[in-house]
Amino acid sequence: MAGNTINIKLKIWRQAGENKPGKFESYTVNDVSEDMSFLEMLDVLNENELKDGRDPIHFDHDCREGICGMCSLYINGKPHGPKHGITTCQLHMRTFSDGETIVVEPWRASAFPVLKDLIVDRTSFERIMQAGGYVTVNTGGVPDANEIAIPKTVADEAMDAAQCIGCGACVAACKNASAMLFTAAKVSQLAVLPQGKAERKRRALAMVEQHDAEGFGACTNTGACEAVCPKEISITHIARLNREFTRAAFSGSETDYTN
């Protein structure tokens, strides 16, 4: 592989399964191309482990394009590593120095139990999404949906919220392991659109209730979630969620309040 190479040391969390004891184990990977992604470097390490008859490091990945949110690793004390606005699969080894020791951990949250090594169970996010449900507005086909007039500023705000890939970095960074940024983004992406207004009251109440039932902590607005979000979701969406929830809790109908 073209480019300069570096030698690195790794301290990786190994854990056989949920409720099993875990510990850090040390590894060395030599001649790592600076052009490799972090996951490609882990691939090389695992190839070496398999050749030597050892159990490879288990970690999540899928698209490797910064879209799926699967590559959730805590690297040197930061979700997805030291770079801003990227996922782990978009992190390249040129970010690190020759001879550097890199510490790799899974997300640390009771709502994200460790399945094995660096893989955590994030189905709690799916249950929050399921609690939100669907929109009942019949928009018909694409041409019909396009007939619904939506101001560009509103559409842009909805799309900004919809960028959330559910990786869980917000939870990993929060001192309370809160998932309010994730929940807020999923509420916000529909609350601002006319198609999503019919269920806005039920959606806000149900998703916050499920968030709490999953064991996520409360938001104390430190902004750590926004700082590490690979899609740079703004905490202003948490403010909207708070408004949606408060109005829904004290409102008697679905549509008696506006943005």
C-alpha cells in the first residue's frame, strides 16, 4: 500500500460477553499505512491474530462510508477518535504518530451492554424509534408528496435532524449516558414537517418514556453530545424536544400548538 508507514501499539478492551469480566490487552501492529482507515488497521491486526490461532478482536462495522453508524469505538478517550465530524471508519491512521499507543474501548453505558469485546447492543435505540411509530398522513406517491408545500428552511432543519445515524456517540460522551440528542433528532425530523404533526404529541411522550425506560440518563446540557456527534447534530433539537414534550404533557389535543 502506498504512502508512509507507522508502527503502533494498541490497548484494546477484551470481554467475552455481557456480564463477563473484561480487561485491556496489548497488541503491536507494524508497518501500518498512514492511508489505512482505523478499521482497516484492525482488519490487519485480526488477520495476524487468526494466523497465530488466537481469537480476533470483535468490532461492529457495515458500510465503512460514515453512513450506518455501526463502527462505534471509543478511541483515546473520545467517541470515534480525535477528529471532529467523522465516524471511526472515516478515521485514518495518519492521524496518529509512529510509536503511539492507542486505547480502544466500547461504548460505556448500561443501556448499551457489551456483547463481546468492542461490540455493544444498541437495540435500545431501535426500541425508542419503534415507540415513535409512523406518520399516518397519506402522502401518496412521490409526485403527490412533492405537492405539499414545505419552506426550504423547514425542510433543511428536518434534514439536518434526519442525518442522525444512531451511532450512540452522544451517549458515550455524556456523563449521564443520556440519549437525548438521538431522541431529539428523531422527534425533530418529523415534528417540523406537516406530515409529522398529526402524531407529534403521542410521539414526543412515547419516545421520551421509552428513552427513560431503557436506562439512559437525563440531559444536563453540557454539550458533550453535540461536540462528538459525527453528523454534527445541534443540541437545539434537544430544546425542541423539551418544548414538544412539555406542550404534549399539558395539551389536550394533537394540534393545538405550533412550532
